[in-house]
Amino acid sequence: MKYEWADNPHLFIPVTVCVVVLALSFAAMFISLASIILRTDFYGSIDEQNLPWSERLGKRDSRLHAEFWSPRFQTARQIIAYGAIVFFCAFGVVALILTVFGHPSWPKIQTDPLP
């Protein structure tokens, strides 16, 4: 058996670029969501902590919803939205390239004829 380069070696660069874009967009989304979660107050005031669990949970959920949609987190929400769009587009391009042309870095196996 003899290993040769794949049928489409010129596709290695576009696939690599798409994978880098996938990683960067995922990192941007992760960092933005982490910044929202880390800056959110989950516990509330002392008066709220002394309420029964059902009222405390309802107030916490409404407070979290109001904080998440506040103008304070608008930039982070936009980064998450644009990051998701870029992530899914890059994933679609990689899936299209691999489906139509095959994986560019897998070697093609050729069998040598018997002597």
C-alpha cells in the first residue's frame, strides 16, 4: 500500500480557516455568556432571602430576566448573537466542503499491483 495526499489538498486551507473561525466564535460566545453570568446577582437582598422558596424563586427569575435584558448586557448579547450566526455559518461551510469534496487531509490509499 502506498499513501498519497488526498484528492483535494487545496481544500485544507479553507477547512482550517473555518475551524479557526469556529473556535474563535465559540470562545467569543462563551466569554460573553460567562461575563453575563458572573456579573448577575443570583441571591438578591436579605429581605428577599427570608421569603418562602416559591416567592424567592419567582422574584429571582424575574430579576434575572430583567438583568439579562437590561442595556448593561446589550453588547454581550449582541456578541452572543453574532457569534452564533458566524459559528453556524462556518460549521455549514465545513459540512458542505466535507460532504461534497471529502476530507482534504485524509490520505488516499492506493494498492500496488502484485508483482
